[in-house]
Amino acid sequence: MANIIGPEGEIILDSEIRERLGVGPGWTAVQQLVDDHVELRFIAPAETGSFKERAKAKDWAERTARIKANAKDIPAPGGTE
């Protein structure tokens, strides 16, 4: 699955990936540079609660804390290193 990057850096997730992960409009995509590739993690909008319904409250809190901890090391788009 290869896609062309748009003029402002946007990419389109293939429908198979979106459906399999259950992600959609309004979700937050957290990106992290790992060696020579990018890893994406998705966070459901708070109002849907879809992740919370599938995970115990403690597990949800732990996942969120890990994602936030990883996200703080990601430079802002257009930023300098």
C-alpha cells in the first residue's frame, strides 16, 4: 500500500487499515520517528469512548500515559531540531 504525500504533507490511510483499526474522522494520530520509519498511534475522540469501552479503566490510563510520554518527544511540524 503506497500513497503519494500531498502538498502539505498529508497522507490518506487505506480503507482496509482504517476499518481494521476502527479509526475515523476526529481521531488523533500521534506520530513518532523510529529509526528509518514513522509509527502512528491513534487516540479516539473522548466523546465516542470506543477505546474506553474495550479496555479496563486502568489499562486505558496506562495506554494514554504511554502515548502522551512518547508524544512529548515529537517536534512540532515545521520545527527545527
